[in-house]
Amino acid sequence: MKSDNDVVITGVGIVTCLGVGKDAHLAFLNGEEAGLPRVETERFKPYPMHPMPEIDWSLQIAKRGDQRQMENWQRLGVFSAGLALDDAGLKSDADACASMDMIVAAGGGERDIKVDSLIVEEALKRNDRELLLNEKLTTELRPTLFLAQLSNLMAGNISIVHKVTGSSRTFMGEEAAGISAMETAFHRIKAGQSTHTLVGGAFVAERADILLMVEGIRAHATGDWLPLWSRSDAYGGGMMLGSVGAFLVLESRAYAQARGAHIYATIDAIEGDRGNRDDNRLEQRLTRLAGLASDAPDGDTMVFSGASGIADLSRREKSVLDGVFPGAAIRGFGGVTGHGMEAQFPLGLALAALSLDGGAKVPVFDSEMERPMDTPATRAVVTTVGYTRGEGLAVLSAA
């Protein structure tokens, strides 16, 4: 039964290696763009990754001064947020932007790679590394970089550039940040505490420090690209990062209908969780979360899995999904976009909303492990299992 406080998606801002904006992604979801996804294998060899497409930043960040004071992570977030506002028809509505809430999922900001490299090289020659670190931080690090590393600067720049000046929240911490951001926006609107919210995140994979962090636990894939479900420990950890910007405009049904907005999909439920993954506990949590979609007929449901690609975790998630949604078409979207950390869960919701609205029969991303769709789905389940911690699941229905 429909309610005035139903949470609906009215704006989609999306950037991945597949292209800029919803049209490029809808073409892919409709099977119009065949072939392998864009993968960079040489720049950070032996680690493959999915790079950003060519972007004209001025289309969403008009002032050159604003562009210059941001790094690519912030630019990508501000750009994607602008796309979502444009798509929702709210960017030029000053009153709506002034009262719009904003929730951002962010990482730890940019780093000075030259200084990081210098510290690592010097540390190989000395044993007093604590003293070395203090020396270099006081002599090598420019003061403005401390500001550039503040996670809430993305939200600040969105406010400056797009004039979104309602309440602002920033969640920090890999995939769980994206899950918490979407879940908080959903429950605030559902409870009548917000009428319209800009929510999402961005992640830039083309950073040596990020690759080093992931490879520190031997999680990153090596060699050539392989479909997500077909990766194994024989080729590194199985995870391939991707540069992703994904923002959504969420509104209450009453607010959206009052202004005549186009509704892509309704979000029926969202929940996040985390905990120990040993002794079948991950499977138990995923099965419980899947209960949010217990009333969805399998034949009318598709699953957008945000699996990281890490071989063992992805196998465990796929086993649960096959068990609880035996008739559903399952798509591991990170295999074609790359894994977007904080932006992974918002990206999954964006792809699901576009698919439901466009009546897409989404092509298989892994021909050996995924079944074709005979008819478009009317319900979608979106999952994200963090590469070290955090799980989330959302249920969407066609408008």
C-alpha cells in the first residue's frame, strides 16, 4: 500500500568506467554496449583497475577556482551530485536546494604520494621510525593538505558549488559508510524527518596509496581482467577497484508527487549490519537481511550484488543468494564497474533504479555463473559485502 512517506528515487547521478551519466549506463544495462568493460592493466601493473572516463568537469563545476582547490575524489563527488540534482530537476530550484538534506559517504581524503614515498624510502634506512615520521610531517607536508584530507570537505564543496544547504552528514569508512548513508537517508524520510535528500559517495581507484592499502592484506587481483564470480586466489585476492561517483536524490512520495517529479523506483527497505564472519555468521546475517525481500516473487526479482570480488567472500555471498533467491537473475556489477568502496552501495541502488525504470533485461556479466533474464524485473535486491567488514541490503520496486 502506498504512503506519503514512501521513499522514492527521483534523481540519478552516476559515473563509472562505463561512462558519464545515466544514459551511458542505461545503454549498458539494456545490452546495447557489448564487449569487455574498460580496464587499465598497465598503469599500476600488476594490478588491474577500472579507471574514470573522460570528464568535462566544467559541466557541473563551472568555476575554475572551485575545480583547482579539489582533488579528483572531491571533483568526482561534486560532479556526480550535480548530475543527480540535474536529473531530479532540482538544481535550479534554489528553495529546494536550500532545504535539501545531504548525506555523504567518504573515505580519508587525498594524500601527498611524494611525501608518503619519501617516508617509506627513508624508513628503510633508519630504525627510529617514529622520530622520522614526526620530522617529515613537520617539514614536508604542506599545511593545506591537512584540510584536503578532511572527509567532510566533499559535502562542503557540494554545498558551495550546488547550494545544497540543509542538514549535512558525512559517514566515513569504506563500504559500511555507503550503507549507513543510504540507510540513514531512507529512515529519515520514512519517519517524516526529511522530505528530500541528496545521498551518495565517490571513490577514485587511481591512487597508489589505495592500491597499497588493499594489497596490504593481499586482497587485490593481479594479471588480466576476469568476471567477478570466476576469480580465484591464484590471481591475487580477486578484488579490482574502480573509480565511481554515485549520488541519488531521495524524496518522500508526497514531496515528489507535489512537484511532478519522475520516480525511478521505490525503496521498500534498507538495512546494514556487521560482525564476525567466522563459523557461518556471514551467511546467517545475509540470510536474515534477505528476509527484507521475503515477499518478492523470484521470477520478478533481480539481484544486484555489490560483491567485492575477493574469491572466498564472493563465493560465500553467491551461495547465499542462490539459496534465498533461487529463481532470480543475479548480477555481480562490480565485475564491470570495479569495486567502489564507499560508493559501492549507492552505485548498486542507482543501477537497480535505472534497470527497473527502463524495463531492462540486464545482460549477464559472467556468462558461466549468471543466468539470462527472459523478462524485465519489477523488484530488485541490492547487496554489498565489504571487503573486510560491513554488509547491507536494499529492496526496490518499480514505480
